[in-house]
Amino acid sequence: MQQSRLARWAMFVLFAIPTLAWCDTTEVTITVEKKPDISQKPPFAGPRPGVDVAILLDTSNSMDGLINQARSQLWTIVQQFAQAKKSGQTPILRVALFEYGNTRLPATEGYLRQVVPLVSDLDQLSAALFALSTSGGDEYCGQVIDQALTRLDWSAEPGAYQAIFIAGNEPFTQGSVAYQQACRRAIEQGIVVNTIHCGNRAAGIDGQWQAAALLAEGEFFNIDQDRAVPHIKCPQDKIILQLNAELNKTYLWYGDRDLREQAAENQVAQDSNAASVGPSAAVGRALVKAGPAYRNMARCLVDAFQADPQTLSQVPEADLPEVLQPLTLDERQAYLQELAAQRTEVQSKIAAAAAQRETYLAEQRKLQAQQQGPVTLGEAVVSAIAKQLDAAGFETQNP
């Protein structure tokens, strides 16, 4: 315990004291000791590895472009996690969403709000993201990081990947909670903080966005939040979207009648939301739904039954889908097994089309190899995820 305190004090001396000198300078020189090797975390020993990610978005007036990029690239980001494995297992992904810097939120709470806690329900996350709106305010980066650390039930699993991605455009130094304090607290808990500054790179460095990332062993990015997300039209897009419609038919929602209806409607609504921001988002969502990251065990009886066959006998008859209620237990099991087989078949077809699509995309990207300016939010997040998952002992498919 004494050694741990000394180590934390050493971190403070190395990182916190130099930041005091940066506050009144226009140019920043950063000298950093070699970071600890986070791949030395204890090995994963559970049924599936844990991945917890909190996304903190500035929703002040100037950030409409940032929110649009988040909506457009949500499923691209999730795909990066879906492709990762640890000890041969796909991780259980949970994502939380916070907004900050919005004057519609109480000043007494720092103009911030936990929109969604850490959830594996990606449709819930998507619905919340599309419901965000912007309004001018003060952006308190240190405080929103501190609240994300305090409010969320971060995994205690050894070797879990845990990260915060915070995006915005005002100086990182605003607010009553010092960013140095929040970032040190994060990395002491094993949570990496990645910072994404929207706007001029020099302004981001001067505003301490880079310094904050260094304190919490994360990545610093500079993006153009108003840049349109590029789309490459692929011959396979149409068939993937057609197969997505077939995939939806394999979901069987359970719970009381209102919950069943809401779950079915929300799945279709999030398909529509993805399509509304561009073809790439719609296809990306379909690819995620066909993979292991999209699971609805608390709502879909097919997913719940595959995870635990005993679930079927534990659900009250009134909470079963209407099609199952008149059937015997054996008939219900057979019905679910048939739906599961249909889903597997559709997912296989989507995977085959996706492989052909990726080959086509790779060829097109070579033709468009020239840099098109600052990266987008999704490109920054995917880049950081690939590097950090690899360092944490996950096998990844680098972008």
C-alpha cells in the first residue's frame, strides 16, 4: 500500500507540476516519461472480456457538426470493438453517453448530464444520441470526467479495457474541478482518457487538451467537427440492407406488452436514424447487428434463450411474445431454435457480403489515398481504440 502511494505521488510530480507552468504560455513543450505497459494487466479469466467506454460530448451551440459525426459514425466505432477478441472471446461492450456545456442543463450541476449509463443495449444508446440537441453554455471538462468516474459502474474485471473519449472545443481548464485532478483519478482507476479537440490544433494544445490526454495515458486528436463524413458507395450495400430487414424478423421481444412494442419499434427507429445520416451509417449498423456486439438478452427471447435455455421457463406467460403463449414448452423451444437458425443463416450471408465489401473499399481507398484534411470524430476514436485494445492484450483488426 505504501509503495502504491509513493507511485501515485511520483505520477503527480511528473505530470501535475509541469502543467502549472503551461497555464500562462502560448507554446507548450511536453516531456513525458515512458508510460507503463498496460498490457501487463492481469489476464482475462471470465467468460467474456469486458470493455467499458464513456463518450462525453460537448453539446454547446457550435457543436452540431460534432453530434452529427457521432450519429454518422457510431456503428463504425462499435465495429472496431466487435472485431476485437481476447482469449478467443468477443468482449462484452458497454457504452455510456454524457453531454456537457449545454445551457438547457442546470448550472448547479455544471451544465452536464448523464444521458445513458454504461449499457450493452446499443439501440438505447443510438436513440439517446439522436435525441441530443445543442445550446450555448460553459464547458467544464474536468467536472464531466469526474462525474463519469463517479456515476458509472466501471468494470472491476482484471484486464478490462476502460476508456473515456471527451470531445469539445473550449479550453480544458474551465470549471471548478481541475482537469489534472480528474485525469489523475481516472488513470489511477485504470481508465484511459482520450481527448478530441474540435478546431485549430494549436488552440487545442494551448487549451490543455493534449496535456489532459498525457496525464491519463490517452490519445490527443484534433478534428474538423464540421467535415462531412465521407461515403464510398459499394455494390454490396443494397444486399446488406435487404438482409438487415430479414434479420429484424428473427427478433422476438419479451416483457409486458408495452415493452415488447417499444423494443420492436425502437429497433426499426434506429435503423431509420442510421439511414437518415447516410448510407455508410445504415450499412455499418447492419454489419454490427449481424455480429457478436449486438445482443439484446434483456429484451429478445432468442438472445436470452441462446445465453441460457432456462430463461424460457422463467418468463411469465403474459410476458411471452403472443406467438409463443398458446404453445407448449417443447414447442416454444423448437420455435426459438428455428428462429436462431434463421438468424445464423442471415448473419452468414451478411458476413459474406461484408467481406466482399471490405475488399472493394480497400481498393477504393487506395485510389483516394491523399489526405483530405483533419480527421473526423469516428476516425479519431477508431484509431485510439485499435492502439489501446492492442496494448491491453486484445487481438484486433487494425483500420
